[in-house]
Amino acid sequence: MTSNTAGTASTGLTVRMSHEPITRPTDTPNFIDNNFIASKATEWIPLFDPATNNLVTRVPQSTPEELSAAVSSAQKAFPAWRGMSIIARQQILFRFTHLIKESWDRLAASITLEQGKTFKDARGDVLRGLQVAETACGITTQLPGEVLEVARDMETRSYREPLGVVAAICPFNFPAMIPLWCIPIAVVTGNTMVLKPSERDPGAALILAELAREAGFPKGVLNIIHGSVDTVNFILDEPAIRAISFVGSNRAGEYIYSRGSANGKRVQANLGAKNHAVLLPDADKNAALDAIVGAAFGAAGQRCMALSVLVTVGESSGYIPELVEKARALVVSAGFDKNADVGPVISPASMARIESIVASAERDGATIVLDGRGYKPPNFPNGNFVAPTVITNVKTNMECYREEIFGPVLVCISVQTLEEAIKLLNSNEYGNGACIFTKSGVSASYFQKNIEAGQVGINVPLPVPLPMFSFTGNKKSIAGGGASTFYGKPGLMFYTQQKTVTSLWRRENVDAGKQVVMPSHL
């Protein structure tokens, strides 16, 4: 980084690469009909840099007229976009992915400033979304239909068509990745999209909109609106919106799934998690501890696949002191600090909630062996920092185990056998991810076959599949039983609907007579 700003003056989406105060913050615009439009909102949501709590921008609660304009734009764009050849849409997506790569640091800087991630972690956020976009470029090999001659002179062909206008409601913790889980697949299959980024960090989504326009997205194919509950309810109730993608908390996700489904919409929703790692005594100790520390405290623990529970089996409980020292050595600082390993959490309220759950563990009889509460980096005393925290002697009835903490806190439970560990994991209501560290193929295979989590890692702490597969959490971590998941083949199915066409072209020109029964042209 050679400058403390990056961006293009034409859109006003200049991104700072610094935590210095912004003298004149500009308000966040909507993006409708390929234009950045200043909102006429009367209600504004202040957005603060989590490392300093300096004001970065104000995010509008988009007005009802602005929300309707975004949907109207998407509706108008749909017939022509749907009618465009799949090769033409693919070419636009190729350009889009190229522009994302060129703007990688700019996107990461926006994430660091608004969300708080370290710059290197923010670049990873962009990467995991970019991989979905790149995979979506292979749409011509993913979407072919099927055809079969079902009877003499009669054939049935099956193919998939776009739904129409679709929507995405995105969380704060992955400001680039989650929009890129949705935009590429939705639009390359012929849909148009209305996207609501989190009101806590919408900057990356707006940069993606700018890049989409530059790549050749026609007017209305991608529109961005802002707000909180009122905007969500608009999306849930708007008849023109056919499908909704959501990532976030269980409380919000279950509400969105229920209300959206009741309104006849498709809904895919990734919800909360409580991911466990099982550590066997035969594991490669140093590699396992490094992986556990990274997965537990990276992104300040603010990811649905964060490793939040360590289950030590037998003698591996003796590894905890070394784990604590590795966690203690992590550098906690603002995201643009090149030495930072762990950045701030998103807000003062989030910090207070995390610290209150840590306090509850102490009251419940657990042991806080590494306490990150109250940590203040020397140069950033006003930020929302919680340093890595490790809690031992945890029981499954404690609040620190039951709740998704969503912070840099690792709770540790000791058991004596692998079977006991598997039973403990399977008793948890969530099913996003689980992993095991071992050198034993037999133990790994037994774990893999008997664990109920949808995403399983063998010596891999964050087993999130790459986009040629799909995000496969289950149980309470996925609304609707996990039938509609993101990216991969299930994502492609979510954004398209199947059509079958049966046709009859007789070889002989004869009068077939009246047909008053089901056709049986054998």
C-alpha cells in the first residue's frame, strides 16, 4: 500500500487505508439503475471504525420510494437480461472477476475500515468470494439440461430457467464474500438482484456494484439498498421478489425464513453455529495448536465457522498451557497495523456482550486461563477490542457453551474417549462444522462417519468447502433443514427453476383422430 486512499473520484467511493479521523464523512448512497444515488432518507445509521470509533459514514434507511425504485429497476432489466445468451452473460462475469482482482486491496481496505478485520484477513474475505465468482464463470458446463426420446417421435427435454428478481440480505462479518456468494450465481443464470448489505459495513458491496457496472452489467441487473428492519420487511413482503438469500443470526434468520416462505418465496438461510474441534493425544501437537488458535481467534472470532469449542480427549488436556501461550502471543491491534493478528469486534455493544458471557463463565464455575477483557492497544484506546480468551473446566449447561459468543473466545471441555467427544458434539443443536486432529486414520474415519455436523475437517480447522462443492451446514445452523444451501450445485438450483417440455413430431402425416385420454404414443 503506497497511499492512504484508493478509489475513483467519479463515484465518491474513495476508500481510506488509514484509521485517521475522516474530516468530512460522506453519506452512503443507494445504487439503482447503475447510478449511485444520494438517499432522501430521514433516518440515518452512523457507521464507526471499530478500531477507533471515529465516524466513517452515515448509512440511510432507504425510503419506501427508493426501495420500490430498486425493485422496479430489477423488474425492467429482467426480460432483456434473461434473453441475453448465456455466453454473453458469461463474458460479463469474466470481466467482473478480473476487475475484482484489480480492486482486491481497495475492497480489503473498505472491509478493514468499516468491519475491523486485519487487512490480510480482509484480503481473504475477498478471495473466498472471488472463488465463487470464478466458479460461476463455468456456467456453460454447469447448466446444460437433459433430453430423452420417451416414445416414438416424442421427446422430453428438461432445462433450468431464471426465477426473476431475487434478493440478498448480507451480514456484517463478510462484507465481500457473502455478496459474492450471491451476485455471480444469481445473475449469470439470468436473474436480476436487489442486495441489502449490512448497515454496519456496506462499502465493499458498493465497490462491487461499481465494478459490476464497469464489467458491463446492464442497468437494473444489480441494485443496492440500505437499512435495517424496515428494509428487510420490504424484501420479505415485496411480491416481485421471488427468492431471498440470507446469512446471519438464528433470531433474524428464522424470522426471515418463516415470513419469506409464508409469502411464497424461496429462502436460503445460513444461521448460527457452535463449532467444535476434537484434539486427540496422538495429534501433531504444534500443527494442531497453531490451527486451533488461528481458527478460534482469526477474524476476532466473528465468523459462523469460527472454532469456539475445544474438546480435549484424555492426555491432550495437558496441551492447554501451550495453546494459551500461542494465543497470548497474537498481536491485537487495528486492522491496518501490519503486525496485527486480531482486530476489533464490530461494535461496543458486541464487545460488551462478549465480555458479559466471559463473566458468566466465571460465575458458573469455569476457569478463565487467558482473559482478554478490557484490552486496549496503546495506539487505539477507544476501539472495540477483546483479546484472545481461553476458558477451561466448561460444562455444557453453562452460558458460555450454549451461546454463540461471536468473539475471540475459546471454551475448553475435557473428555476421556473419542466416543464421548462425538456424543457431546452430536448433542449440540448446531451443525455447521466440526473437526478432529489426529494421526490415526481409524479415529478420523470413525469421527467422519459418526459426527452429525455438515462440514467436517480432518486436521483442517475451518472445513468450508470450495465453491465447486457447497456450504453444507445442517441442524439449527441452516434454516429449513438445509435444503437450500449456498453456491455449488445447490446454489445453482436455488436461483433457477426447472422446466420440462414434451414434444411430438410425427414422422407420418396421418390423421391421429381425437385424443380424449392421456397420450400414450408408443
